[in-house]
Amino acid sequence: MVLTPVLIFVVFLIIYATFFRKRGRFWECLSQLPKPPAYPIIGNLFEVMRTPEQMFVHDRKRGLQYYPLYHLDVLGVGSANILNPEDMEVVLTDMKQNTKSIIYEFLHSWLGTGLLTSAGSKWQSRRKILTPAFHFNILQEFVTIFTEETKRLVDELEKDSDKPYIDVVVPITQFTLMSIGETAMGINFNSYMNDKDGYKKSIYDIGRLLTYRAPRPWIYNDAVYSLTSNSREEKRVVKTLHQFTNDVITKRKSNFSSASYSERKRLAMLDLLLKYRAEGANIDDEGIREEVDTFMFEGHDTTSMAICFALMLLANHKDVQDEIYNEIKEVLGEDAPSYSNLHELKYLERCLKESLRLYPSVPFISRVSGSEVKTKTGYTIPNDCMINLQIYDMHHNPNVFPDPEKFDPDRFLPENIQKRHPFAYIPFSAGSRNCIGQKFAMLEMKTAICGILKKFILEPVDTPKDIVFITDLVLRPKGSIKVKFVPRH
Ligand code: HEM
């Protein structure tokens, strides 16, 4: 009895792999790239059919073994995986390789085609509209908000400082969510929004659903996917996510008056979009929701994980922590952080950069080639091929960063940066589709670390070796990240 559905499924996979497999030039080029051993028809299916935890470990092993690049064939779906700086540069600086791969289409039910997921002229026009929302005049004002939110965060941490440890993921995610709300959206979530926890849980749920779908080409087709229980769950999750962001927009709209905004030279993200909408520019209500969803997610989950890993590293490197503390005392004294004094914290900056090397919040990004790509390593990636840029693997490769697992902030001394390929370190990606929020992120991270280190000495509980990762939308631990917070006297 059980055998019948299994048999039908296997026949379906064989038909799928036979009919949907690209032919001719595509495989002629792609099969020249190194590849892990594969089976007939299903190719490397067993490479990717793993739990999120196994997938993370296995992908890293493959990344080390197949440097500088490799290809996979999963049921006839081919991908080129790039691990080296030279070829990262080739792809990231070529406008023809600017379109995101099919994996991002799985985000459309949630993010629509906002800045992260859109392509072509829509992406260009959105990028143009949104770039001024991250102008340095605006960022200067945001530092005050980051400082207020850091005070709230420190108060929360203080309440639990008598405990043996704090799982930093919880309070730090709360901090970054509040910060993106107050800055880009102009909304204080504390006073307005009730279902922050529902929103945070739904982000984890959507990540799990996407990570399940990405390695399974037979559910790429939307009509086929809609028959699955995951699709039904996704609809429920997306409803919760949209409820939250629609609420944000409604709240901000009720405070919005285009007259009062015309007096201000520069507007933060949501106000800017509402102003454009009121003036009849090329963005409708759906477009605004796409961007609010995109920035709410990209603007809090990435920085949250980055701060959590940085805290864990500092707890494990007391000497580095002490040096940052001395720098903070020297540069800030008793003053609050400002845009300019945060820039003077050069040692802290090197530590955060090194932390993002070891723990890049976005471990890989993916494109679809818009033409054949001649790699610097001597291969040709065919047109219309998924190209995965494996940022995490490159940052951890000994050919690119000697002794890669060592936390060494001096890698970011100017003289050492000069010795490396400019695309060796790309936590914020690079080229025209780089992270629009990278300055925002660095300021937020610096403000949080300053506030925390002024109040606490961090002691290790989890070490880097204890962290078990899962494959997800961002670099995430399977469980918690534990740090002990000892109040300074
Ligand atoms: C440590 C924090 C962050 C990291 C490591 C990070 C990393 C990245 C990376 C690697 C990309 C390229 C994605 C791709 O090509 O698929 C990206 C794009 C993007 N990021 Fe960030 N990000 C961070 C923080 C932020 C923040 C704070 C915001 C908003 C306030 C933001 C908004 C975006 C958006 C909208 C895009 C899409 C840009 C485009 O395609 O034009 N990110 N980010």
C-alpha cells in the first residue's frame, strides 16, 4: 500500500528530471565545472536532501573541498557555486548578472517584488526612490534612536544579569525590531503594536518553509506547490506577516500629512514612500507594502544575528573586549554616541568587520545568469543558470583568509586589507545590488555594543564551537547563543 505513492513519486521525479532538464550548450558548459559524485537522472539530489542542520554542515564541507567553484545537478536543475573572490567580482560587477534566481521567487508571496526580490527597471526605479532614505543626514538622526533603544536593551539585560546566562537572540532581536520600527517606519512598536512575537515567529516559519522548498525542484512550480501542506502553512504565515506590516502602514498613514513633510528636506523610508504615493509617483499601496515587508525583515533579522555573534565572540575574547572598552572610554567618555564619534571607533569597527567575516548574516546570495559568464578561473557558466555566491564559504576559506577560524580583528587593518582581493570580503554583497542598509547596520551595531560594554563585562558561556547552525534565510543557530552579563562597577 505504502509502496504505491512512493512509486508514483519516483516515476514523477524521473519524468521531471527527463523533461525539464536543459540540454545542449547549457550542460556542455556547466559540466566542465568540478562536481561532487552524482547519480544518473537524480544527479546530486542526495547532496541537498538533508535537514537544515545537516545541510549547513554538508554545504560547508563541499565548499572547502571544491574551492574555487563547483556545480550541482539536482534533478536536471544546474547551479554554479562560486567560492573565490575573482569570480565573485566577475558576477557582481556585470549588470547582466543582476537578476535574482528562482529561490527569491519563493519569497514573492511575502515580499512581492520589493527591492530585494525585484529585477530590471522596477528594481532600478525602487533603488532610486529609496537611496535618499539612507542619506547620512537621516542616519545621523537615527543614531539618537539607536541610543534610546540601546538604553531599553541594557535595562532588560540588567534584569537578567544575575542569571547564569542570557540567550542573546531574544533581547537583541527585540532591540533590532524596535530600532527598524522607530527609524525606517517612524513607529514605536512598544506603544502601537501588539503582535511583535507573532511577527518574529512567522519570520522563522517562512525561513523554514523556504529552506525546505529551495532544494526540491519538483515543488518549484507554483501550481504543484499549491497542492502541498507547506503551501497552505505558508499562506497562514504570510497572512500574519502582512497583518503586521499593514498595521505599520496604517498607523503611519494616520500620522502622515504631505504638507508637514514638504517642510522637511529628507524623509525616512516609509514617510518617503507615502509622500511619493501622495504625489502620484510610480508606487501604489501594494508597492509600499512590498518595501515595508522587505525593510522590516532585512532591517532587523540581519543586524540581530550580527550583534548576537559579535557578543558571543567578545565574551570569548576578553583581551579584545577590554581594548574596545578602552577605546569607547577614550572616544566617547561619558558622551552619548553620535554619527561622528561612532566613526572614530576604529578598533570596534575592525572587530565588527571580523565578526561579519566569520558570521556573515547573509551566508549566500543567488543570481540567474543573463548571459554566458567567463570566469577568471577558466570556466564558462552558461546563460540562464543559477549562480550561488557562497559568501560564508569564501570568508572561511584558507586560500582567502589564512587560519580562517581565528578571530583576528587585525585582518582589517588598512595594510592587511590592501593585501587582499577587494571581493574577498563581501558580507554586504558588492556591486550595484549591494546592501542599501549597510551604513545603517554598522551604526546600529556600534551603538548597541557601546551601550552594552559600558554597562557589562561579557563572559563566555557558548564558545564558537558550541554553535550549531541551520540553513535559513539568514545565518542562524539551531538553538540559543548564550552569554553571561556581569554588571561593571
Ligand atoms: C549586518 C547587517 C546586514 C547584512 C550582513 C546585510 C547583507 C545584505 C546582502 C548580502 C545583500 C545582498 C542580497 C542579495 O543580493 O540577494 C543585502 C541586500 C539588501 N539589504 Fe542588507 N544586510 C544587512 C542589514 C540591512 C539593513 C539594516 C537593511 C535596511 C535597513 C538592509 C536592507 C537591504 C535591502 C533592501 C537589500 C536589497 C538591495 C537591492 O537589491 O537593491 N540590510 N543585504
